[in-house]
Amino acid sequence: MNVWALTDCWTMTRRELAHWARRPGRVVVGLVFPVMLLLMFGYLVGGGRGVSGDYLDYLMPGMLALTMAFGLEGTMLAVTQDLDKGVVDRFRALPMADGAVLVGRAAADMLQSAVSLAVLTAVGLALGWRPQGTPDAFLGAAALLLLFRFAMLWIGIHLALVAGRPEMVQAVQILVWPVGFLSNALAAPGAMPDWLGTAVEWNPLSRTATAVRDLLAGPGADPGHVAAAVGWPLALLAVFFPLAVRKFARMSR
């Protein structure tokens, strides 16, 4: 990628960030929603079925991973709206690098995801969560979470390009919920029926949550999941990133 392409990507990223100032409500909802889930499952619905040790120490890594899976509708809606309103066609008429629109949208999403992680972490600390481990381990956990988000992001972009219309986003977004809740984010697989526990263990979100628990020395840790927490997102990226780019390129012809 040459300097001009990077400039185009940064221009598209600034465009997406400018939308935040015009629609701050959507950004606030995106930040508050995971906090509400944390409070709801931690103090209203939770209980930590099958969890040994403090439930908040188990819940926080799971909620951080769950947050990386949720909230894709903002990116999907932005992509489909640009397609539906002909904005992408106007960009194609400009001397702009191919894919800069998608890269700019992805960069803005990742920035918001990092802010969301910081906000949820601060709330967890305020509630009494005290992650163990070294600063390097904490940064490693954050990197795994953002890697998982990056993979989920390109799945969302591909599905948005396939859907094509904003009204289809809600139907596609429903697919994210089973991935989120069919995981060990909120409860230990050992307390589930064998067939369900096996499915939960294979969920990429479960791998990331367990790896984060290991890095932060929380209950439910398993060092064997760290490699899988890297491998699963990379495998998903290897499939959906080229699919999204190819789909976008075909739509530009």
C-alpha cells in the first residue's frame, strides 16, 4: 500500500469519525450497552453457574470478549447506507485507492472498540475487579480482544455487502446473538450438558474469553486456549477479509 492509498484510508477514517460528532447518541449507546450487560449479568441475572472463585473475576473477561462480538450493526448499517445512497459510487468516481472506504470504516470501528474496552474495564475496576498478572499480560489480553473484534468486523462488513440494504442489517445482526451467548462468557461449560458444553468450547469467543482469563489469572483460565485465541481470528480473517474485498470490487464494476 503506497502513501497515496494510506492518505485515502485516513481521509475515509476521518469521515467516519466526523459522523460521531453528528450522531453522538449512537456512540454513547455503543459504550453504555456493554456496561448495562455487565451490571445485569453481574448483579441481577448472574450467579456464575459452575464457576469456582469470584464471579466478577470470571465475568469481566467474558464481558470484554462479548463486547467485541456485539455492536457490529453500526458498521454494517454505515456500509449499507453508503451503498444505498450512492455514496460509494461517488467515491469511486474520485481518484481514490480501492478499498479505502472499507479500511476507513474498519479503522473507525476499531478505535471505538478500543474506547469501549477502556470504558468497560474502568467500570469493572470501579465494581471491585482486580485483574492479576503483569502489565504485559494485560496488554496481551487487550490485543487478543481487539484481534477478535477485527475478525468479527470483517465478517460484519462482508455480510453488509451481501445484504446491500440497511433494512436487511437487523436480520443479519440476529446471527451475532447466538455466537455471543453460546459461549463461556457468562457461565462455565462444565455446568452445561455435554453436547452444549462441547459446542461452547469450540466457539471462537469462548477461546478468546478463556485466553484472557488465563492472561489475567482469573477463574476458568486455561493456557491451552491462547494459541486458539490467535488462530481462530486469523482463520476467520483469512476467509472473510478477501471475501469482503472481492465483493466490494465486484460491486464497483
